[in-house]
Amino acid sequence: MRDGFVRRVIKRVALWNFYVNVTATRAWRRRRGAAPYILGGDCRRCARCCEAPGIQVGWATWYLPTLRRLFLWWQRTVNGFELADRDPRQRVFVFRCSHFDWTTRSCDSYGSRPGICRDYPRNLLDQPGPELHPGCGYRPVARNAARWLRVLEAQPLTPEQRRQLKTGLHLDVDSEPGAPGPGPRGGTWCAWPGGSGGGSPPPE
Ligand code: SF4
Ligand code: SF4
């Protein structure tokens, strides 16, 4: 169901809160040297990230019933996310989005979509081995990729070995936008605690 005026206003306020949070969190992580990847590639508008949006939450939200109920109520009432599954290992709630049209693979409230939808897959770049949705046009690129590529070029490797190393070490800096990334890698969830920020627009 399309967002009405009131829901759009509430989501706009939540979006600014989301941006403030992720900007501060990422700046802090970068200062600590804990942000190993940058984002390469481009969005292909396949809408895979709309099929089962997931949000990883903190310990308190996962374990405290009142906080958990409040979180799930917000997701259902404001974002239109109905709880579909849980992954206790990673404290991830997986949802079914009521704004997603499976036939046209489009979002009926694209202009007011939440921050986690705009951010995917930037939220994954802080992980040691980011796993994007299969077929996603984005890919993680190691921050020091250019230096490692020079090292690789100097080694006596076959083209296949070179290709495998480039993929495995996330050194693929020069693929055409929208060209295949490292390839299908699994992964069923797309967001995190307060999300992540920045822009992976699924189809309008
Ligand atoms: S972009 Fe729209 S359809 Fe996709 S998950 Fe977000 S709100 Fe749902
Ligand atoms: S960000 Fe989402 S819509 Fe864009 S290519 Fe990746 S999975 Fe598809």
C-alpha cells in the first residue's frame, strides 16, 4: 500500500536520523581503520534486495521483549515490513515488504523508502567478507586494491590464477559499471541495525 502524507513525513524524519547515525558510525569506524572496502559497480535494478529485506539489530533489541516488540511494531507500521523470519546467529530479522510488487518488481513508495533500502549494500562493507545478493551489480573493492594489483602484476601467475586472486581479494577496481561483480555469493539479508546509508535504488 502506498505511503500517505503522514507516513511520508514520519519516514522523512526517520531517514534523517538514519543518515546521522550511519555517517557518525562510519566516520568512527574509518578513524579506527575498520572499513576495509569501498563500493564498486552499479545498481542493475534487479530488486533482489527487496525480496527479503533484513535488519541486523543490537543485543538489547534482540533479547529484550519490550524493545523487540517496539522495533517490530515500527517496522510493520511505518516501513510496511512484516516479520517473515529470524536469524539468531547474526541477530537479523528478515521481513516481507508490503511495498514490493513481485509482478512488476517495483516499489510502490520509492520516494519514501527507508534508509536501509537506500543504503544497501554499503552496510555490508564493514564486514570481513561482504556477501551481496546474487546478481547484485555492486561489489566490494579493497581500499588498497591498486597497490595489491601492482604486486599481482609482478608475479608469475597464469591469467586464471590472476583472475581468481583478483576476485577473492576484492581487487576488481575497473569493471564496467553494471558489469558482473565477483559472481553469485549468496546472502539473504540486506541491512543492519539502524541500517546503512546511501543508495542502491531498486526499480521505480
Ligand atoms: S525499496 Fe521499497 S519495495 Fe524495496 S524493500 Fe524498500 S520499501 Fe520495500
Ligand atoms: S542494489 Fe539491489 S536492486 Fe541494485 S543491483 Fe543490487 S540487489 Fe539489485
